[in-house]
Amino acid sequence: MKKKNVGRFFTVPMVITIALLALIILSSLFAPAVAPYRPEALDMDRALQLPSAAHLLGTDNVGRDILSRLIFGSRITLLSALAVVVISVIIGVPLGLISGYYGGRIDNAIMRVEDVVLAFPALLLAFLFVASFGKNITSAIIALGIVYVPMISRLTRSLALMERSKAYVEAAQSIGFSDGRIIFRHILPNCVSTIMTQLTLDIGYAILDLAALSFLGMGVQPPTSDWGVMLEEGRAFIQRNPMLCLAPGCAIILTVVLFNVLSDNIQMYLDPTQRKLPPFKKLKKLAGGLVER
């Protein structure tokens, strides 16, 4: 990686984004060491306290420390969102590659099934899956993973269609390489950069959808710490301690925005057409040097 390209990638907003994401991820990984209290520790004498030195974000209706629950909740939220994306990749990427490479009846069959999935609103379809399999975080992850499959599959299909018509694929076919080798060892590596950009964006969407499911009682179940659960539990006491809803709400918004910014910067770095050109004076100087030669 050249220093110039690295400099274009690590802009000030990007450095801030990476630093904040690293802080959130590290705090979730080391939650037992970072959190000042256990998330399930009850203290009815301190219920609904406003922010103070002892409890930086206050306490909830049963005296649990909001900051501690927020830190422990980030672990479940991030891991669940990552699991959703992993499921969509495991199923969607192979389907998209096969559909784009072979085309014809295989492509039509896969696309029509995905059309049926896309015909339903994402959250509504997730509700149906969760209602069928049971109200828990595992069902919510599987449901959203299935719902996200058509999105990543169609993106991969479009990339595979473009790569299939290129000369290196025809050369590999003429040599006698198998379809599996061409698809997964030649076409897939050329699609990874765009897929990675979409997956980073999907993590933010998954955080929002998982929080919505937990808020409606179809994801993480109380008393487990989760940002969506904290929103649902705090809305009845928002007038007495606004931090019950503000803390998890701001955490969701901040994390989703950070992943969106990260995705945009990755796309700009990986896509040469979106990189900033050198200043006009520098281009003129380079052109003058070429003319002299």
C-alpha cells in the first residue's frame, strides 16, 4: 500500500471514526473490566437516580447502573449484527456468484426466489420468522440473516456478470479450469472489495434492525443487557430519568453513523474513480515534464 493512498484513506474524519469504533469494540470486548458495576446488580434504594459521580449515566427503575448495562449491551449488539452479516455472506455470496456466472435457468430460479423475499418489508418478514421459531436473539439473528441474503446476493451477481465477460475468465476456461475454480479463485477475489464495502454498511443496518426487534420484544429478552431492550424498558420512566432512553438511543445512532462513514471511506479508497485527483498545478507540472521528455 503506497503512502499516498494511505494518506488519502486516513483523513481526519476517518481517523476519528476508527478511533471511536475501536473504543466501542474494545469496551465491549473488555466489558467486565471496563464497566463500573455488574449489569444485573439491583439496588432499589438507588432506583431512577439522575447522573452522578457514583453512576455517570444514572440508574434504571430497579437501581441498575445504566453505563454498565450500556457497555455490556454493546457486546450483544455488535456480535449479533456481525452474526447477521456472516449468515447473509455464507448464503448470499455463493448464490450471487453462481447466478451471475451461469445465468439462464439457474439465474432465473435464484432471482425469482429472492424477488419473493424482497416483496415483503424486511422487518415484517423478520417478525414472521421470529414468531415461527421463537422470541429470542438466535431466532432474530437467523431471521435477519435470511432477510439480508437477497441484498448481498444481487450485489454479488452484478459483479459476477461484469467479471464473467472479461478476458481472464475466457482464458481460464480455454485452459480447462473447472467452473468452481474460476468462480471462487478468480472471480470472487475481484469482487471482494465492493462486497466488503456493502458488508460494513450492512452491520449498521443490522444494529438498527436488531434494536427494533428487541424493542418490540422479539429479540434479546430482559433482563439481558441490550440497547434495544434498554430503550423499551426506559420509555416508561423517561420523564424521571431521560438517560434511560437517551443513552442507548445515542449509542445506536453513533455506532450506525460510524459504520456508515467507514463504509463510505472504504468505497472511496477502493474505487479509483472516486479518489481525489491531484491539484491542477501538479497536473500541469507533470504534463510539462512529459512534454520536455
